[in-house]
Amino acid sequence: MLLMVLAVAAQGKAKYVFYFIGDGMGVNQVNAAETYLAALQGRIGIEPLCFPSFPHSAFVTTHSATNGVTDSAAGGTALACGHKTKNGALGVLKDQVTPISSIADWARDAGAAVGIATSVAVDHATPAAFYAHVKERHEQYTIGKQLTESDNDFYAGSDFTIPNDPEHPNSPDLYQQASANGFTIVRGYAEYKKWADKAKRMILLQGKEASNADRYSIPYALDRNANDLTLTDITKAGIDFLMKRQGEKNGFFMMVEGGKIDWACHANDMAFVPELIDMDNAVKVAYEFYKQHPDETLIVVTADHETGGFVLSGNTYELHLDVIAHQRMTIERLGKELHKLHDQYGDKLKWETVKELIAANFGFWDKVTLTEEQTSRLRKAFDHIMNGTGESVLTLYQKDDELASTVKKIQSECALVGWQVTSHSNGYVPCFAIGAGAEQIHGRIDNTLICRLIAKAAGWKTPF
């Protein structure tokens, strides 16, 4: 209710624009997070997050120009450029050739500072839709090169996916090219603060140790260490840096992607819930900014598509999302820990040792009651791994051994939720908005309209 009171209709244009994209975040994912928070309080219902409480909202259609179910490249292009395109294409029409401008271009042409940030690689599909023009999203070196040649002010994410030119490995890498084009590259939030007042343009990446472990994304909220870069850090840095450009710029545009909601949903891992809550914490940073500039700020939060075909039902009329509270690591991390145990003990690894690891990190048997059949399935999966007959499960961003895969299936069974697919669906996604021009977000809209409505609120010229 507080958000509703503070949501005073702005008189004038949006000078400061935040565009948050929860990759893979369908309506049910948002509902699950709020229902989970209520379950922690021992009650049925929801505990409101920040962004779903914004006073204006809409349902969004997400199909691409060529497919009933979009991929992130086409979905990102629709959100960034206001055009449908072919699955896999970025910043081009469905002919995969004709380049199209994005809202980042419209903002920059209007004199605004521009920031593009994500919790995954800076050359991944969603952020790339705001600055790149390629036929295929997997042209990641080309995408990264286009980033270094862009005129935007601030980028942030885990790292470049392919920093070296595959065809000319001895040529300057993307870090060198970015520096030559005026970007200051920093690693981690502490290093950002050291360089924030000196840099003209900035690329904020995670620390080298973190990138050596996984350059494709910053760690999941469940798995990160105290020194890991977070989406909240990135949002704070982006606001700070873009505001420092106020002497020569007219406001700012900042896109922030919560990319690993999608990754967890591809894996059918309930870790998407803390990941979504983590993105909400980043939105809260923008919301605090909004409260300081309510007549000049617009915050829009949406998604490119739903992932997983997620259903809040286990074919009963109950939910037990409190089960998620006992998850201490992602399924991906569990698989790695299981492999460490196998490497440590070899053929002498005992079920009791593995059972202790699962219990400590998922609450099974102690806090989450399992049936004898569920325990039997876990033990059987362990035996298969030990005798070399285990079957791995491959999803888009990870490969889980049979035991880790069985853990996640049983966790969903205990929570009484279901997954239809390990890919995307065509389900509606939500859009929430607050601030100057937010009243335009209502009813049912297509994903191509969102950036156009934002530009209208800000008074930026568009090609439409």
C-alpha cells in the first residue's frame, strides 16, 4: 500500500529511466516468490515484493516473428528495439540483415547517458539486443567487439564470453580494444569505487578469480561468496556512474537484466526463487532513487519470456513452498559438490556421506519429509553413479548427474509444483511500472510496445 501512496502521477517527462528484465520470469515465477515469502511466515497468501507492488501493470505477449515461442535473442530484440525478429537474431529484422536501432540509441541520441547491465555475460543475448546487430546470437566475439565500438557509457556483467578473436588469436583482445575506445575496465565493486570519478566510460566486470571459475555469469544468489559481485552492486554502480555524467548528459537510461532466473528455470531448479528475490533487491535500489526524484523517474520491470512451463500445483490443492527455505545451494553447485566427494573418496564413497550433504543443503529427511519411495530413488541414483550406469540430464546451461537431477525432482514434488519443459513457453509475462509515464503500462500489450511506451514517456525520438 505504501507504494500506491508514493506513486504520484508525474507531470512531465521521464528524465531517469530504469528498464529491468527478469529473463525467463513468467507470472507464476513472480507469484511463487511472493507465495514463498508468505509461507515463511506460516500463512497462505503472498508477501509482496517491491516491483510487483508497482501501481501499473500489464500482461505481455512474447511470440517472435518466426516462432510461437521466442528465444532470448528475439525476445530481447523486441524489448529493446520494438520489432519482432527471427529466433536467434539480435538487433536486426527477421531477414537477419537489416539493422534496427534500440531504445539505448534513442536515449543516447536525445542526450541521455546509457547503461546496459546484466548478471550474466555482457555479450549475452538480452544485453546484446540493446547494442549489437548480428544474424546469430552465438556470434559472441562479434557481439563483444560491437560493445567495445559502441558509444554507450556504462556496461556491467560477469565478463566477455570470448575475449580473443578466434580467427586472429594474436590480435588485441576485447579488453584492449575497449580500453583503446575509451572504456575503463574494472573488476568488482570496490575497484569500481576507486575509478568512478576518473573514468569517462566504464565496463564493470566480476573479479578475475570469479571469472576463472565461471566467466559466463556472476554466481547465483544461493551460491555466491561475500566478495562476489551482485546485481545490487551493479545497479548501485550504474546509478552512481550515470549520475556522474549529468554535467554533460540529459538524464539517463539504464537496462538491468536478472539473467539467471532463466538459467535456474531451464534447469527446473527452485533456486529461481531466491534469484528473483535478488533481482527485486536490485529494483529496490532504483526505487530508492525514484523516491528522491518521483516526478522525473520511470521504472519498468518485465521479462522476455517464461521459462520452464512452471506450475504452482502438484495435482493437489496445496502448496508447500516453505520447502525452498531449506535449499542452501543450487542444483548446479550440488552436482559439483557431489563430484568433489567422488574425487575425494573414489569407490569408497558411502551413501551416508552423500545423504549428509543432501540433508544439510536441502533439508531432506530432517526438515523436509520424504517418502520411502523418494529415498529409494535417491539411493538408486547414487548406486548408478557408483557403478558407472548413471544417466546425466542436460539442460541449456548445465549438465546434472542422475543424483543431483533426482534431488531437484523430489524437491519440486515436496513443494507441490510442476515443470512442463526445460525450455521456454509462450505464457504471458508481467510488466510492472511506476513513475513518470507509467500509466501507459496497462491491459494486454505486446512486447514490442514496451520500449516505445518508455520512449514516449521520456520524449525520445523513435523510428516509428
